Amino acid sequence: MKDTVNVGLIGTKFMGRAHSNAWLNVAKFFDGSVPEMHTVAGRNAADLAEFAARWGWANQSTDWRAMVSDPDIDLVDIATPNHVHAEQAIAALEAGKHVVCEKPLAGTLADAMAMTEAANKADGRTFVWYNYRRVPAVALAHQLVQSGTLGRIYHVRAAYLQSWGGPDTPLVWRFQADVAGSGAHGDLQAHIIDAVRFVTGEEITTVEGAIEHTFIEERPLLEEGGGSEIAGAGAGGSKMGKSSVDDAVLFLGRLSGGGLASFEATRLATGYHNANRFEIHGERGAIRFDFERMNELGFYDATNGATAGWATIDVTRGGDGHPFADAWWPDSHGLGYEHSFVNEAADILAALGGGEPVVPLPDFADALRTQRVLDAAIVSARERTPITIDYDTPGGQS
Ligand SMILES: NC(=O)c1ccc[n+]([C@@H]2O[C@H](COP(=O)([O-])OP(=O)(O)OC[C@H]3O[C@@H](n4cnc5c(N)ncnc54)[C@H](O)[C@@H]3O)[C@@H](O)[C@H]2O)c1
């Protein structure tokens, strides 16, 4: 791989901004290949011009297909709603590009399987923006559990709690099943399923007791030209439209190492705004994480006998080997949401340059495993039955 990686981005709103910020800043903080912000593709020419000028994209295109087949582009970055991930990723892979796609890998299991099949046939590498893996506290949790610090895992409790989805929130694409695939489930649960798989190194083998629920059946329709970002959703018009996704999904699962896990994702957890949380209890200790206090990791060392107690680790200390910390600021100068994307951009560039990421990067095959759990939970909820996932068979469930 050459030292410069020409990036082509599709999508210019929430994730388009987060990814642009990552490509803009990564080489200022990390050594390695340098991304060139070659082309941004989107649907609205006027918006694109403003976006490209603001973020430093050299070119812009209203034709993403032309962009992904441009011989100058090395890496296609997909920051669009879930229903177009498959056609965009497959077109880019067929054009010989590396692809980094937003999560969930797709809105449906069928799309995610087609994407993984295309990735298996392609020369390009694939990556998925499960960015929370690169929050330093989550990366440290992964390192601690993988080095055996907790011993055998008994219990995992994961929850992703937000509260922006009340009745006044308009019918943005996130509430449309044909675009999003699912609601809080694909949006939020996908992150905590990935986090549990990443930190424990175990797979979720069965899903039981799943509940899928839609509290708010109708939402205000967006006025023509209304924004689609959460933060910019604004007030809808007076007409109402039907929400076709869940507002909350809960389920239980069994882990491949024999432990038990519970998962909860909701957009209606009044009082929580981005509480992406997990707790893991093992035979020798436990860890707990909450993104609303993202620079901290809770750790309980059960081998300390009478002095055992929860410690709060400030995961910002490069000198103590905290992952990613030495690229940033002195100790206890905290990091934010955006750093997880910059950290992932750095690891993608390292991988493309033949190096090792700080912690493992998810590719399409890896993200397909998360998608299979998402799918199994919905089947379990709708059929009111436990589902066993057969990872050796494409799409296999019983
Ligand atoms: N990793 C994270 O933390 C995180 C957070 C939010 C969203 N996401 C994921 O990122 C993706 C995008 O979400 P978002 O919040 O940025 O959405 P958004 O609505 O804010 O932006 C979507 C962008 O895609 C463009 N777009 C829509 N359809 C298109 C099409 N057919 N062709 C080309 N461009 C199209 C829109 O114009 C817009 O620029 C989703 O898959 C979502 O699940 C991930």
C-alpha cells in the first residue's frame, strides 16, 4: 500500500461529519499512511459544496457510483442509511476498493450476507465503524479480559439507553423499517452486541426471552427538506406517519464460554442520553463501563481479599500503556466521542499499511456475526421461542 490513501466518502450528515473529522485529524496525531480527502459524494449539490469546503474534501460528486469506480480512490467510506450499505459496499468492492462501512453492517441479514460474500471474493479489505471498540476504556476492557484478568466469564449485562425518541420526534429514516431495518435494535443494540463479542472474545450462541416493542406508533411527518440528523431533526409538520420499527428490544443470551448475558436497547430511557454500558463478571473480577463517563473503566479485583473494591481507572494515561492514550494529550486530559473515530481511522490506515491495529478491527465477516445476533433476537421475539445460532451454516438458526 502506498503512503497516501485516497478516501471517498458517501454521506454528509452525522456520520459524514464524524468521519470527515477523523480523516482530517488522524495524520496529525498518529504516524502511518496519510489519508487524502479526495471526494465526498452526496445527493444535494449545494449541500455538498458547503460540506466539501468546510471539511476539506478536494472534490465532490452527486454520483456515488462514479466516485466508487474512480481509479484514484483507494478506500470508500460509507456513512449512509442502512438500506443502501449493501449496494454501495458491493459496488465499491467490485471496483477493487477497500471499504469501511457504518454499522449495523446492513438493515437486513440478507444484505449483510451479500456484503460478506462480496468481501470474500474481493481484493479490497473491509472494515466496519464499530467505533466504540476504540474508546480507550473499552479497548482496555478488551485487553484485560483477553489476558485472562477476569478468568471465566459468568455474567454480562449490556444496555444502550437513549431518550430522544419521544412522540414529538419526527418520522426520520430511523423509524422506517425499509430504510433502517429496525429501530433501537439495529441502531443501539448492534453496538453493545459488538462490544460484548469484542471484550469477551466469545460468541452469542443462543437468544432467548426476546421482547420487541413499539411504544409510539405514529410520528409527525418531516416537512419537505427536513433534516435527517437526530440533532437536527427539528419539529415535523402536523401530518402523522406510521413508525415501522421498534423503540426498544430486550433479550437474554448464552455465550460460547458458558456465561449468560442480557441486552437492552431503547430510545425511551428517560434520563439517559447516550448510556452505552456493559458490566462483565468473571471468577476473578469484574469490569463495568458507561459511555456517559467514557474516560473511566470500573474494575473489581476479586483476588484482593479484604481490600477488594471497585476501582475507577482513569483511562487516559499513555505512560501506563492505556490504549490510544499516548497519541493524544497528557494524563487526565480527557478524550471525547470523536476520538473513537480518529482512533479507528488510525487503525484502518495501519492495517492498510501492513501494520497491526491497537485492538482488533471488525471486518464484514465479523460484523455479520453481530448481524446474526440482531436477526436471531427479532425472530425470537416474533416467534416467542429461543433461537440457536449456527455460525457454521450461512444464516443457520434453529
Ligand atoms: N458509529 C456510530 O456511532 C453511529 C452513529 C450514528 C449513525 N451511525 C450509522 O451511520 C449511518 C448513517 O447515519 P447518520 O446518523 O449519519 O444519518 P444521517 O441521516 O445523519 O446522514 C445520512 C447521509 O446519507 C445520505 N444519503 C441517504 N441516502 C443516500 C443514498 N441513497 N445515496 C447517497 N447518500 C445518501 C444523506 O443525504 C445524508 O448525507 C447509519 O448506518 C447509522 O446506523 C453510526
